[in-house]
Amino acid sequence: MQLLERFDPARREGVPGYIVLIDPDKTGKDAAPQSARMCQDAGADMLFVGGSLLFSNDFDEWVRRVKAAVDIPVILFPGGGYQLSSHADGLLFLSLVSGRNAQFLVGEQVSAAPRVRAAGLDTVAVAYMLIESGTVTSVEFMSGTRPIPSSKPDIAAAHALAAGYLGFDLIYLEAGSGAAASVPDDVITAVTAVSSLPVIVGGGIRTPGEAAAKVRAGASFVVTGTALETERSAERVREFAIAVHGAAAQPS
């Protein structure tokens, strides 16, 4: 199956997807396979791997071990063009369209493109939109860009429209790792009202109920990472998975 098809709501029969983000800097290569397998068994639909930084040079081996441990897709969610591995099922080819820093709009992508091609990675073009979260997050600091104000859903909607006209495959609304607050529901609703692209929402989502609310607001996929770093138990992952998968049937 092509990577983009895995994000197709029609192919998923309208069931929203639950994704766990694993940061190699916070889960070592010896512990990562077991953690990944536990997430799969507890109901995660995909794994995203990556982080704002990378303190180890074992990334390729780390991804190989995780991929060998699970059957669900392992997708690169890179903090930079150096976070590549041919062992992954694919790559989110991100462009930070909410910012005005050319390095993360297109510069990093141009530098990484030859290596992506050499690795034979399947890619999806992702319009990455950073939303204000109440604190300076890692992605905001590292990218040197200002987020879209959380109180301005119309600005987020305009960016989503532009992403569609520019030919992106997905929209990713990101509050950021360690965000004080998640992407507001009205921002998600405003974006999905003007765009038919699948919408991924992540950052600052701390409870299963909050995850379900993102789906009811219009998210096609919900990502959790930090919320599980202190308690990545099967029970906790299962709670999130059940909340996300069941949210589509709940009233908005």
C-alpha cells in the first residue's frame, strides 16, 4: 500500500487513526522495539519516529529495530533532513507553511531530497502548521518561527486553503512537544471546513477525552507523544486508542 493511501479516510472507512510518536532521544534502541510492539498491540494504527534533536548516531539502527518489531507502519517525522532511514515505511515530507523561515519552508527539503531519493522512501507532502500553545515549544524555538495565534482560526483556515492550492497531501496542526495547550477545537473545525485534506493533530494532548474531542472537531488522525513518555503502558495507550477510534460515532 502506498503511504498516502494509509491516510485516506475513505480507505479507513471513516475511522479516525491513532498515532504514537516515539522520540529516539527519549527511548533508547534497546527499549524501543518492546515499546513499539506494546503500542501496536494496544491499538495504535501507526508509529511516527523523530524528534527536534538527535543525540545519537544510531538512528538508522534504531529505526531498523523498531520496524522489525511491528507490523503497523513506521513513518519518519523528522526534525531535520538528517533523520532519514531506509528501514522506515515512509516519510512525512514536511514544509512549515505557518512560518516565514525559508529554511523550513523549502531549504531543508531541497537539502534532504537527494538523500530521500537514494533511500527509496515513500513520501507524503505535509503542510506543517504550528499553532500557538501557551509556551515556547521545541519546534518553535528550533525553527525560529512564530506560531499561528490560537485565537485566530481564520488565519489557520487561510493557510489550509493555500496548502490545498499548492498541492500538499496532508495538513498537520501542531501545538508542539511539551505544549501547555493543544490545538483548539475551533481551529481544527475552521481548517476542515475549508479543506478536504486529511488533518493530523498533535501536541499537548494529555487525556483520552481530549484526543476524542480533536476527532469530533474534525481531525482524521491524533498523535500523542509527550503524554505517554512518563507512562507508556499498554493500558494508557489502549485508552487513547479506544477514545480516538470511537470518537467518530459520538455527537459533535
